[in-house]
Amino acid sequence: MTPPRPTSRAEQRRRTEARILDAATEVFFSAGYDRTTIRAVASAAGVDAGLVMHYFRSKQELFRRVIDAAPVPEISGAPQQAAEQLLASLADRLANEPVASLTLMRSMLTNPEAASAASTAIARYQAQIAQAIPGDNADLRAAVISAITLGIMVSRHLIKSDELAGADPEEVIKLLRPCVLSLAASPHHSVPP
């Protein structure tokens, strides 16, 4: 039985764009930004390279769309609850090496175009954190929390810092908890131990 044909040109375009984006995700995750080519994405999607450029205009834009489509951990609730959600997400990423996101991180660290494309997703994550924490300087505190978690991930999985690479994720989270709770708390309230 053959699958039903799309009912409109708009639906065909959406399906083609989604197929290209899925293929680009796979290629970027496996090859990284520098080694990914538009031709490789086109081949993986089963389309012509010109069609990839028609939909996405550049490799940087395609990378940005891949990052924008990546799931971002949900951060919500009271400040202490949001901090615990952040810590739980980090604990999972420490215990289970996130190969795909590490490839994207490596790309961000080595290529200015990739870093520029990723900055939107990082800003979206920081805004989500800032919304969950009170205070006038919530944006700055959210940026510090984001930088700490990114630094820990880079140090553990990419640089493979001896102490951090071999550390028990629960121990890392235990050490980090007071810092994250303090940054997430209202500047006028003390943090419970």
C-alpha cells in the first residue's frame, strides 16, 4: 500500500523541510559543524543540495534551526524547584555522556559561525531560568548558572579534566547545589542548606 500523497504544495514543502532538518540533525550530530557540508545533508535527506539552500540559505542557518529544534530542559516553578530541575538535568548529562550535544558544544567552541548560531538557543535557556528566579538581576544570575553548567559539561566530557571526568555525578551535584540554590534564590532571602 502506498502512503497517501500530500494534499497541498504547502504540505509538501513542510514535509521536505522537515526531512532536510532531520537529516541535518543527524549529520551535524555525527560530523560536527566544520565537517558537515550542504551536500552531505542533501544526500542524507535524499534531495538536491540546491533545495537545501533554497529552504535554509546557508549552513549557519541550517545549524541554527537544528539547535532551535533541540529539546531544552523545562525549568519552572518556585526558585528552589527550578534549581533542583537544573541540577537533575545536569546530573543526567554528567552520568550519561550526551554524545550529540557534545558534538554541538565542540562545534560552538571551535567555530565562530556555530557559536553565533548557538547563542540564540543559549539565550532562550537563560531566559527560561531567569523567569523562574526572582530579583532585579535574574538575567545575570541565570547567565552565571548557565555558564557554570556549560563549563562543567565541557570540563568533564570534552577537556576530560582528571578530577571532574572521573567524579561521581552525585558528588558533583552535591558540591554544586548550594551555589545553584544561592543563585536561584531571591537576593533578599537566605538559602536552606
